[in-house]
Amino acid sequence: MKQIAYDIESRVIAKLTRRVVPFLFLLYIVGYLDRINVGFAALQMQQQLGFSDATYGLGMGMFFAGYCCFQVPSNLVLERVGARRWLAILMVVWGLVSSSMALVHTARGFYALRFLLGVAECGFFPGVIFYLRNWFPASYYARTVAWFMAAGPISAVVGSPISGAILKLQSVGGLAGWQWLFILEGLPAIVLGFVVPFYLVNLPQEAEWLRPEWRSWLTETLAREQKSQMTVTGA
């Protein structure tokens, strides 16, 4: 019996890892690129718009102002509407905001869009962590989160050559390279935002791509862990 249970466990975790983690990994890479591409655009953008270093630095920092101010409200909405729906909404919004950076021509507009990007992105990471907690048993949860967080440094490595290539599209279609950078790196977030509701499933009970016996094992395991945690905390 122990061997059978172990076989089911290993197969379920392997299936979850293949199905869920790579997709969330991709979402994080896209989000991280939209966060840092303003650094790649700096030279061209400052020269064309006449922004000083202080103006540009303040604009970059406005992202974190929005991120910090709205993280708690975003998490409250997440709990109410569910991780899948909230992640989809956030991705579409931050993709639109990121692409709209191509329209910036004043410092105020730059500050406003960077602030809004922080507001949109602040719920993404907590949303993914919440989502993973609803799918992976405690013994696998930390490892899965670690894999997901590796997307941050990897996106910086991947983003450099991609952003450099896009910046060479100077004057194509009457747009500067930095404008193409924001447009082309914002579009994937919008597209993936519409894919999220169709690809991700809220809870294991709804996962038709899991075998019935695998689904039963996973839901029972997660329910047992939740009950044990509530007992320990006295809830």
C-alpha cells in the first residue's frame, strides 16, 4: 500500500510540476521584463524626451510606490475573486499600462504610468504564491516556490538581448526604439492574460487533466494538511 501511495504521489507532483510551474514561470518572466525594461529604454528615452537623471530615477522609483501602497488591497481582492481570475485581470492591465509607456512625452505621464504599473503588478506574486499553495502539498511547496522565483534572474539574462534587439527598431513605422520596446514587451502580458482563465484551474477538484484517483489523493492530502494547520493554530 505504501508503495502504491508513493507512486501516486510522485506521479501527481510530476504532473503538477509539468503542467503548472512552466506556465507560471513564463508569466513571471513577462512581468519582470515589463518591470525592468524601463532601464533598457533609458538612454534613448532620456535623449528624446529631455528627461534629467533625477526625473528618470524618480519615475523608475514610482513603480515601487504603487507596488507598496496597493499590495494589501490587491491581496484582499485576490481572496475575494480567486487567484486565476485576478491574475488574468492584472496581466491584461499591466500589459496595457506597459505598452502605453510608448505614448509618454512628459515627466508627469512617465510618473503616472510607472505608478500604475506598480499597482497592477503588486498582486501578481502574492497571487501566484496563493495559487501554488492550493495545489502543492507542504513537502513540495517550498521547492516549487523556489523554482518559480528563479524566473526573476533568468528574465534579466533573457531580457537583455531581447530588449537590445528591439531598441534597434529605431524609426521603424515612425516610432523610436524605446517605444517599440514598451509596445512589444507589453503585448505578451495582454495575450497571456486572456490565456490564463483557459489554462489555469482554480482548485484540484476542477482539474480534468488529473486522473480521478490522482485528483482524490491530492484533494484529500491538501484537506488533511489544512485541517492539521488549523488544529495547530487553534483556528
